[in-house]
Amino acid sequence: MGVSSRMLCLYNLPVRGLQMQYGGLSAGNKAAGRSKVTGRVQSESAQKAQRAACFPGLGFFYKANKEVYNFVEQKITIEEGIDSYSGMIWPAALALCHYLDTHRERVNFVDKAVLEIGAGTGLVSVVAVLLGAWVTATDLPGALSNLRVNLSRNTRGRCRHTPQVEALPWGHDLESTYPTSVYHYDYVLAADVVYHHDFLDQLLATMKHFCRPGTTVIWANKVRFESDLTFLENFKKAFHTQLLAEDGDMKIFMQWDLAMMTK
């Protein structure tokens, strides 16, 4: 594709020395809310309390059906939905928010065009907006209502640029809906978009489509399944990968398109 994009990949990011976990829930039981220790279905409040114990440094606490975080010196209130993957806060989203918040000089979002794919609840997009970016948050059509509410609630009166919310089915008619001659982003963000689903080829195609010259992609991911590793291998076939930093289980990679190296 002739892409000179740089890509930073964050895997199994710890937050202030803590290994990222989803409140003690295994990935396979996450949606059902089953404890990986006992297998019992937990109440929502118990899940929230358990998750809060895992992320004490994030200023998280449980409030009714909402979660409240503190990033960019702001209180961020997120509505969750427990009926789908997109309605939940995933570990890599917290890790990516923490990384962006604490590396503002290295990743400067001020007045930059940022696209988030698989935005879910919108937490990562909210943080990007608060850091000064012009953000387009995308997901499947069914997830957009809650995404739009969370973005509006947390950025109104606080942002340099009003965020946009758009539908983006991965790999579907991308050149027609997002022509590369029109759409160019300085950054593309993705957090925990590689999980147990059948659309990894479409996800890779979507990443490639938006990785234009001058675009930096920041991808946060927690490896759970064999399919995660398969996706990573396929990704390495398309992009050159360089390890930039490592701290225990946290790894940061820079990746760019191999096609540019042969020209």
C-alpha cells in the first residue's frame, strides 16, 4: 500500500505496576460476569468493586450504572452496557488512556486528527478529545447511541474540537465510505479490538486502509486467545516491527509498512 505509518502497540499494559486484568474475570467469562475462581455469577456491584481493586491508581469508583475515572485532570463518567462487548470498559482501554495521559509530550494530540476504531464506550476517545484532538469515534451502528452520549457528556465545554461519531464496519466498502483521498488522520487508536471474533482479516484491512503516510497508529491489546497471536503474526507480515520500550509485561512497538522500505 506504500504506507509510511508508524505504529505503537501496547501489550498487557500494567497500570502503575499492576498487571491489567478485567476485575478478576477471565476473558471467556467476561460477558457472563463469572468469577474465574469460583465460576459463580457475580452481581454487577461485586464486579465493579472487584475491578476498582485492580485499578486503584486510576481514580475509579462505582456509581449507580456508571463508572467514573480521572484522566487529564478531569472526571470522566462512562455509561456501560453489559449486553455486548462494545458496552464494556476493557483493560486495554484503561491502559491506553493511562499511557496517553502520561506521555503527552511524546504523543501530542493538540489539534491533531484522531480516529478510534472499535471505540465501544468511548473512554479512549474522550481522553483524546480532552488532550486537544479532533476525534472521530467509530464502531458498529448498534453501539453508536451510547458512544455518542458518553462523548457528549464528558467533552461538552471542555474540548478544543467537537468530537464526531460515525459507523465503521471493519473491512466493508472502505474506499467508498472513507475514501483515502478525503480522509486522513494523524493518529489511529485501537484498544482491545483483537479478541475472540471472526473479523480479524477485516480488522487488519481496516488498519491498513487508514494507515496513510504521516499516520501513527497506537494499538493497545491484551493477549487472551491463540487468535490474538495469529493476528499479530499476520500483522508483522504487513508491517516492520521495532520494540521501542519494555517494562515487564508492558511492551511498546513501533511498526511501519514494509512496502516503503523496498522503494
